[in-house]
Amino acid sequence: MLSTTDAIVLSLQPHSDKAHVLHAYTRAYGRVNYMVYGMGRKNTSGRYTPLSLLQLTTDNRSIRTAQLSFVPRTIDTDPYKRTIVLFISEVLYHVLRHPMADEPMYDYISEAVQALDATDKPQNFHLLFLVGLASRLGFAIDSANPLSLITEGVLPLTREERQKQLRALCNYFAEHVETWQEPKSLEILMEVFD
């Protein structure tokens, strides 16, 4: 039976010579893994880059059609934004594990992707995203935590401040998320923003 849902790409991994596994966060079903066949076709793999917003038509966990529902203007060409996208998608891959619909979470991520594409100053975007994500996952940062300065709009201005806040946020997630793994892209992200 065919079904259609909006989806956010978390990761695409090879499965065999002819198939890949798409890890996606969907509006209708939460976290779902789909089989993708025919990746050798022209212009197919570009749709499945991390945090791509798609509309999927599926049949029993395999994708029949995938159309971009949002075409970014700057994410694909801006190295800072690409690094942020890789980091955020890796975080989401590890924290969004359940196949349960959560439309507010889906909307938060979808709107964040579009906001990242639109912003001219992405330096603190990942910090603000993690603070918002923590709140939506049920462990909001309270006023006693030094990280609460970010929620109050006091953003780091220097590379050192930004790195310190990012490390603290990752430690905060490690304390609250059982499936947390430090993102491999963390070091790259910390080096990118001087």
C-alpha cells in the first residue's frame, strides 16, 4: 500500500551494490528507515543529502518517489552551513530513535533547516538549535545552568566561547540522552568557526 509523508534526511548508508538505507525523520511516522534503489541514476543521490526536506511516496519501507519539498539556496554552497548541517544531522541521527509521529518536532527541524538557509550569520546557529532541541526532547536548560545564557540571547562572540558552549551542550546531551554518541563532525565544526 502506497503512503506519502514529508521527511527529513538524517543519513544515507550503503546496503548493497544496488541499494542504500535512508534514515529519515518523517512527519507521519517519526524515525523510519527506507530502502532506496537505483542510486546510480542521474541526479538521484543529491536528494538524499543530510537534512534535505523531502516528500516521499513509499511502499512497505521502500521509496517509490522522492521529491524535494524545499530547495535550499545557500546550504549546499556555503562551507559553514554544510558543516552545521552535518553536525545537526549526526546529532538527530542519534537522538531521534523512535518510530512515533511528533509533528511539533518535525516542524522544529524543518523550520530550522529553512532558517539556516536564510541566515547570513550562522556562527551560533548550531548552539541555538541544540538548546531548542533539548527543550523539545524534554530536558530544557533551566535558569541555574550556565548554558541558560544562550536561551536569554547572550551568544558567544569568540571562537573560544563558542567552543566552550558547544562542548558544554554536548556534555548536557550526554547526561540526558541514553543513545548519545559524540558526533564525529564535532571537531570539524569547532575548527570551522574562527
